[in-house]
Amino acid sequence: MKRLLASLLVALAVLPAPSFAEEIILRVHHFLPTNSTAHAKILGPWCDKLAKDSGGRLKCQIYPSMQLGGTPGQLYDQARDGVADVIWTLLGYTAGRFPLIEVFELPFMMTTAEATSRAVWDYAQTYAAAEFKDVKPLAFHVHEPGYFFLAKRPVTQLADLKGLKLRAPTRITNKMLAALGAIPVGMPVPQVTESLSKGVIDGALLPYEVVPSIKVHEVTRFASETDPKVPGLYTSVFMVAMNKAKYESLPADLKKIVDANSGIGLSATAGRLYDEAAPVSRKLVQERGNQINVIPAAELEKWKQATDRLDDEWVADVGKRGHNGKALLDAAREAIARHSRK
């Protein structure tokens, strides 16, 4: 009996140890609070899908509101350098760093956020891949058309903008506001509410979607929209990016799961969620008693004339960098038109 027991112990000792799949946790970093669309409806569900499809082998820890440190403008570099594994950021917070993708922020370019987001993904793969070579792009998307949110008076015509100190998110929107006669003040969205409450700015360019999460409707009294029959006054380009080394370190089957849940599908979903969030946020603005007005299409023709030169300036700027700016502008417009027809 003792010999039998000893033999069994020896046999067990040489058997391979049971293998347990390693659980991989992705650190996901962004600049908005947990009640934002980006956190609650884009990044959270995306992480849940990774966990489900991987059988729990690939999970996320999401850090909202810059909890890993740094500023919103540093998020792209955090993904590049491995401070975070995945980031969601607004590319225009690093002014001039991604000039080719800025074409989608030119005035009166966008249609819906979903269609324009599909267009941005397609364009980025074909024309702007070199701008993002240091990271693994997972999605590009835009928000729904942005409007004016103002503390003291509405904007009804071009002349109303003269001398107003207005927040803008990117260098393109700063140029647009200047062309329209306003005084542009560049700042990331987390600073907007405090700046409004202290009178540092008179108003802000924002999409409706973000207004409730940062409580802008509580420190403004007016929302001035543009006629929905006209292409959006402006939008901003966001990116979901992954650290390249982290992606390459994943087993092949987990890479496939990341890829299957990213790309044009994630881009379009993010855009659609912004489109859907806008009327919900608008209702909250109305319920607070804030005044909403719509700037008519005929008036906006004057705005187009005032900002037309921004297209030419962008073409010239990227031309100096060795690109055919006119062809890129045409390609962006064609992509938006194509996806808007679907």
C-alpha cells in the first residue's frame, strides 16, 4: 500500500500544473466625469463587451476625470508612453499636432455625429494614419453639432458675437470665432463651468450632450442653436487609442476581440450615442427655464461667408507640410456625404 501511495505521489509530481488563463486589466483614462456619455455609454459598455467576449480574461479599470494625473491635452502621450493602456481624448486639445484630422472641425462640414464619425474613421485610415503611428487607433468620432451657451444674452445674428469672450475647444474653432467677431478663449471642457460662473468667459461653444454632465445649464441662461437644415457650425474629433506595446503583448485571440469591438463600428456607435444624447440634454436645458433660439439658415449664409477663408487657410497650412490640402478637403467632404446617404 505504501509503495502504491508513493507511486501515485511521484506520478502527480510529474504531471503538468493546471493552467489558468491570465486576467489582463486595461487601464482606461479620460477627462470627463462618470455621468458623461463617453464614460457611461461608450467606454463602459466597450469594456463590458471585451470582458464578455474574452470570458473574463480581458477587463478594464476606468479612470475618469484625469484620475491618473496629467491634463486632458496629455492623454494621447499617456497612451503612447504607457501611462495608460487606453485613452479617450479630444485631439484638438493638442493644437496643431494632428493637422490632417482637423479638416473635420472646419465650419459647416459635419452632418450627423454618426455619419461624420464613420467618415473620420475612413479618412484617418486612408490619409492620416501617419499622424497616429505611435498608438493603436481604436476609434475616431465626433460629437453632434455644437452650439452657443451664454450667460447674459443670446446670439441671434452675426453682430451679436462681436466682443463676446467665448470658449472654444480647438485651434480651428478659435479661428472660427475670431472670424465671426468674437474673442476666442481656448480651454478644455472641464474648465468651462467655473470660467462661466466667475465671468471669465461670456459663453461657450459646446455640444448639448456634455452640458448636463458639467452643469453648464446651471450657469448660463441662453442656448443659441443653428438651423438643423444647415451643416453643423462645428464639431470636434475624439479618439480612442491604445498603447501599441500593450496591444502587441496580448495573445492573438484577445487581439482579435479588441479588433472586433473597435474600428468603424465603435466609431459609428460613439457618434450615434452623441446624436441620441443631444435631445435628452436639450430637454434638461429647457426644463431649467433657459431660453433657446435658432439662428436661421438665411442668417447663417453670412456666417459662411465670414468663415470661408478658414478652408483656404487649412489647405495652405497642410500644403506647407507636404500634403495636397485641396484633395484632402474634398476627400473629407466626400466621405461625409457618402456616409450621410446611408
